[in-house]
Amino acid sequence: SSADSLVSRFCPEKTDLKDYALPNASWCPDMLNLYQEFLEKTKTDGWVKLPSFKSNRDHIQGLKLPFGLAVASDKSDWRIFTRCIQEEGQGYEYVIFFHPSKKKSICLFQPGPYLEGPPGFAHGGSLAALMDETFSKTAYLAGEGLFTVSLNIRFKNLIPVGSVAILNVDVEKIEDQKLYMSCIAQSRDQQTVYAKSSGVFLQLQLEEESSQ
Amino acid sequence: AWDLCTIPLDALGTGVVAWPSARSYSSEVVHMDHSLPNPSWSKDMRLIFDQFMKKSEDGSWKRLPSYKFTSSKRLEEVKIFFPDAKPVKEESLSQARLFPRSLEEGLGFEYAMFHNHVENRTACILQGGPYLQGIPGFLHGGAIATMIDSTVGMCAVLTGGAVMTANLNINFRRPIPLCSVVVINSQLDKIEGRKLFVSCNVQSVDEKTLYSEATSLFVKLDPKKSSP
């Protein structure tokens, strides 16, 4: 099915590219435990761990943006925003698990000290960015969603730097070439809701790069 | 919303603040004002900066300084609002940086903010660098969201003192090319008790292209309660 081919293209079995969505020394125990929990689910329940490369260009190898949008010179040193801070543990530590048939995603997020807003807490913008990023990957794999049309975020509580937030994303509907998604970000024990949001993405099919 | 180091103490609602021990980095780094031209700024960025500086000559607009690190003084002031917050490990606290200033020159957010206190407007000129990519060749929606939040937040803070973002609602009309320059124009629409309503748009420098529009709600923090 097209959904399966989107996923398999997105998750190459063999690649030299560095996958940033893997545990490292900066991951706190909660982050590691949750990661293991979901890794188990990839074996039994149909979940897929999404790789996370340095640039979205790496995720769409062999494909290109349609006419008019393709940028002439896409420099190789350009990086995706949510992987902009390279020092382990200092910026965004996150991993996304996607369920193709349920059209759901779960993102485990551990914000580092370079994401500060109010002292000791993650900048609201950093959570907004990760919600947009999780929506973006979900929209793409669930229905070739490409552009953010709108983001509506209701912030409830601040995320302490170094702790884990879990983002649950669902595709509510796909209509008029748009994907409508919802997200709730909360603490591991679900006692604290950090924010709720909704996102709308526009579908746009990527084209095959013509062979040269 | 925590970019400014000079929130008047009376806006915080208490008059007592303890002066904490100094952090362990050099004062030059701490006090460097990043809202000034540097070699990574493109011609367009310098032009729009000069335009705003010209507007500041008659006193209506004012350029806002912007620092990489939240000063220790601000830290103590802000702790009053989060008495339940567990202290973060000392090593990671001293590494903390204000998010939009956390990348090296030219790679991330190059920006400067200007405020008009008569009209309650805050404008932010922004050059989004190569590490802020979303769709190849364009600025990540989350990066735009971060700067919109920072700009409307600044507008709210300068009017209402210590505030927190409650709602952020962004409509994206066109993707922004990476490394281009845009202007985020925000204004305070109204105040209702502890609520501040701020809206903004994101345009090209020549104002011919509208990239995004946003509305937001901020809530004034209450020093007596642990959450707003």
C-alpha cells in the first residue's frame, strides 16, 4: 500500500546517515525506560521507530519538491531545526514512534538547557517546534502532508529542563487535501498536562527525481 | 518572552529580591548584546535594521538589547513565581542559554527587536539561518513559531510584566525561504484583567508578501500561586 511504501522509504534499512533518534548518555532514566517500552511495541504492536536525520532532504532521497518550490542550491550544511543543537543533551533530545494503521504518533521529548525560556524551564517555542515537527512527520507518513497550514497551541504548564514530556499525536481527519491532527503533551505519569494543540497540514505529493 | 533583562521590579509584584552568587562565565560573554549587526547579517537584514534605527531617532521606537544568558538577577526574580520548581542540577543550569540565542553566529536566529511604547507594538526583524530548516530550502514552522512566541511575548512582557504564554494560534500562508529576512509586527490588542491579547503578522521587508499571521493570549503570573 502507499502508506507502507511511504514508511519504508522514510525508514531505510541500510544507511550511512547518522540517526539522532537513538539513546545517548544524556538521556535521563525516564527517557530510556520509555524508549525501551516503545521499542518492544515495534516488535509486537505495529509501531515503527522513525529515524531522525540531519536534514529533511535525507528523509526524501530520490524525491523532490514539486515545480516552483524546489530550491536551486540546497547546501549540504543546512540542518533541520529540531536537530540544530548538536551537543548531546543540550538541545532537543527526542524520538518519534509512528503507527501506520492507527495514524498515531508518540514523541518522547527531553529538552536540554539550550532550550530555556524561563530559567529552568523549556521555552514555549521549543515545545511548539517539536509539536510542529511531530505533526509534520505524522502528516507526511499518514497522507503526504507537507506544509503547516495552522498551529493552535494551548499551554498549560512549563516543562522542566531535563525532564521528559510525551507528545501523543492523532490524525483526526483527512479532508480537502488537508490533514487535521491533535496533540497532547504530558508528563510520564500523566499528572501534568504541558500543552494541547491542533495542527493542520496541506497535502502535496513529492515528485520522483528524474534519473540523470 | 524572557529575552529582556530589565523588567521593572514593581511589575513583578514584590519589592524583595535576593542577589545570588555570580555564575562562572566571563562577564563579556554574559553582557554581549546580540541585537546588533554582525558579519552574518545579509544586506537586507542590515537595511531593515537601519530603517528601524532611523525610526528610533524620534524616541517613539526603541531597540531592545538581547542577551544569550538569563542574568542571575533575573533568575532570582523569576523563582518567586515557581516556588514548587525543583532545582535543576547546577552544572546544567550554568550551561543554560536563552533558546533563540543558543546557536553560533549566522547559523540560527539572527534577530533584533524594537518596541514602540506609545502604540504598544513590538517589531522583530529576523534572518533565519541554515540550521532552522524544515522543508528543504525553507524555514521550519517550529522556528517561525518560536520567534512569533518570542515577539508577541516581548510585547506582553513590556506591558504586563511577568507573563506566560497561554495560547498561540498561527496561520501559515506561505513558506519562508531559508536565509531570507522577514519582519514580525506585533501589537497589544487588549487587556482584560490578567489576560493580554497580542496579535502579529510576518511579512517580507517590502511588505508585499504575507507569510503568517498569529494571535496569542498571555496571562500575568501571580507571585502568590505556583502556576498562572
